[in-house]
Amino acid sequence: MKKYKPIKQDNLFFLLADLKDFRRGQGRMHALPMVLIIFIMAAMSGFNGFRPTGDFIEKHRQELIKLFKPKNNRLPSFQTIARILENIDFDKLTEVFHRWTSSRVTIKKSEWCSLDGKAIGGTVKNPHNRHQQFTSLVSVFSSKQQQVLATGKVELGKKSEIATVKQLIEMLDLKGAIFSLDALHCQKDTVKTIVKSKNHYVIGVKGNQKKLYSRIKKT
């Protein structure tokens, strides 16, 4: 690894430095941007999860110390990384991620972008309750660029996937793109949001829109 030298304001390290650190002063042994960058580096290297991130740190300890020059040459443990990731403001982190990717990815007219939500394993609350609480992650994926452009968190009972999708479309500020969505998003408000943003859409239709579904079957 080469010595890390953040030099531009659209640099991910600089952007992460803008995040509010929720930790108390005496609990900030490791700089927040460094912790997040290490986690990202581990994930991009195939070390997915908190314990594997700890393995990544051990494997590349000397290189990481040379790269970040942490105080007393101390790097965060996987427990520290887990605690930070579990308590950080996800929406703010997503905003930083979007600012970073938007400066590097250009979506042209007629490019396809897929929006889909997936439940995150291990987030189920009250598993024996018929009305389970879990967290999903909604992603906007560029088919041509093969990159995730933005993500949004959906906590069942607090925010719907439909509302999150509309928010992501508005946040991306694309023009002329084609959004593909499943039948859950066959909603008038969602279509209005896409049209208002000067984009296009391909949306699945099922029984949740009975009249529209019936008309399509008859044609």
C-alpha cells in the first residue's frame, strides 16, 4: 500500500470526516474516518463482517499502520468497529456515500437503474411474533456501470420501502434514466415522482393494482 494522502474535497476520507462522531471524547481512541475506511477496505477485499474485518486488520497490520499512522500504532479491534457501525447515523453515512459515488459515476440518458429491497439477515426482532420486525436495504443499481449508486434503510414499522424508493429517486437527481421496479412500486405517487424528476420507468404489475392488471390481461 502507498501512503494515504487525501488531497481533494470529494475524497472519501474528507467526506467521512464530516460525519458527526457520536462517541464521547474519552472514547475516541481511533479517528472515525480511519475506522470506516478500514471497514470499507476490508469489505472490498472480501472480508465481510466484523470478525473477518479483524482478520483483515491482523493480516495487514503493518501496512495499515504505515498508511494511517494511528496514535501509538494502535488499530481498532473488530469489537470497536462493530460498535461504531451499529451506532452511526446510517442516513448521514448514506448521504456521504452518495456524494462520493456521484462525483465518480456519470449516468447518461436511457441507462437502466434497478431499485430493489432486500432484508438483512440477523436483523429480525421478536422472531416468534407473527409480525416480525426486521431491517431491509434498498439499493439503486446501475446495470451499465455495474455499481450501486445509492442505498436506503427501511425499518419495518418505521418507514416503508415505497417511501424510501421515492426518496432515493429524488436524491439521485438523474435525468433521462430508466428505473426498473417490482410490482410493489406500481403506485401512482411513485410514478409521479419518476415523471417529475424527468426520468422513465418500467414497473411490474400484479394483483395489487387490480383494475390495471385486468386491463393489461385483456389487451
